[in-house]
Amino acid sequence: MIHEKGRLFDQEGGSFVITHNLKGNKIDGWVKQFKENETYRKRKRSNSVLLTHEILSWHKNDTENISLEKMEEMAREYIQMRNPNGIYIAVPHFDKNHYHIHICASGVEYRTGKSLRMSKVGFQKLKKNIQNYQVERFPELSNSIVAHGRKDKSLISEKEYQFKLRTRRATDKELLTEILKTCYNSSVSKDDFLGKLKVCKLKTYDRSGKITGVLFGNHKFRFNRLGFTSDRLEKLNKSIKREKELRDTRVKFKEKSIKLRR
């Protein structure tokens, strides 16, 4: 194995191991450091969580777009978002084109004794934040976007809502809405929004010469039925137009001030 700044590769460069707040490159040494760090715990209980096992995974349909570099970047960002003061080991795993990363996190922060515990609300927020990061950095991994947490029931039909309750799986409509939200929130204009959808491999369709919706999961979804009405999309253009007007006004005011001083 080759060790380089908390990163391990096999001789062919086909894998990696991320170590955070750990020294050395031996498993026995890592185990010893995890145990030693646990001695700093401030509040000791018989049922204290010593380690947590967390997983980052991607849909099999994104196999052609995923890479070790992308996986490593996502794992490092996850650690920073979760709590950079903890001890972590992250290792990728490949099982029948199912790319995922196993992450082992310490129960307490590095040598502070403070618990690394995260509430359900905090963990939901973490999942949403790391997904938003993925959408912005790697929009091509569109098949791996999921709808975290319970969404507004009004966004889906009663039949779809009941289906979700029975199967505990997000519907295509919810998944698509999540993608549209992320693209919309990071767009500066309507064209920019449509461009981001294209990067996410979402094809739009026209009706009477006007872009009306997108194709997703072999179905057509109209923008207005997903909450993205024409007015809402036009707000993006109005916003950028307003910013341009303000810039022009400031420039004219500055030029006028210069003339008055002369």
C-alpha cells in the first residue's frame, strides 16, 4: 500500500482509504487510536456509542458517471459537514456496479471527549446538504438523487402518497421535484435553470412551441403541476433584470457625481 496524507491506494490505484485525525497506515494502529480517544469521553455510560457505521451510496444507473475521484471528494466533504473534529475511516466498496463508501466514525471528538452524536433532525439536514453538494458539483449523477424526509403531501396525489407510505420509497414525482428545486435555487435565469436540467440529463418537451415540462422515468411531468409555474420561472429573469437595472443606475449616478465634482 502507498500512504499519502491520509489517503491509501493499492499498487494499481484502484481504491483508496481516507483517514481523518488518525496517524499511520496500519489497522492495528488505527484501532488503538480509536480506543485511546474513547478514554477522553466526558460522559461515560454503559451503552455509549463507541463507533458508528455510515454509508454513502450511488444508484447503479450512475455507474458510468461515477469515479474514485468523485467518491473521494464526496466522502471528504461529508466528513467536513458531519463534524471535522471526529475520527474517521472511509473505504469504497464495489458490489455488482453498486458503488458506495463505508465510513467508520468515532463516538467522541478527537481528544475533547465531546460526543459526536447527531440528532435525527441534524442527520436529515446532513443528508440534504451532502446531496445538494453532489447536485452542484456532479449534476451528472442525477439517478442518485433521493427525496429525504417527508415532503408536503400536496405535492403528490393521494394515490402516490399512499403508495409511498406502503413501500417507503420516494415516487418519481418527488425525486423530480427535488432535482428541480436544487437546480432552481442555484440558477440566475430561466435559461440557466433549463441548462442545469440538461446537465442532469432531463429532457424537456414542448407544447405549442413553449417548453412545458420534462421527461422523467418514462413519463411526462408538467412544470406547473410540480410547482414551477411560468410566473415562478419568470421571476428568475426579473431578478437578473432588476440587478442589471440597479447596476446601471449606480453607474449613471457615479458618472453624474464625477461630472458635478468637475
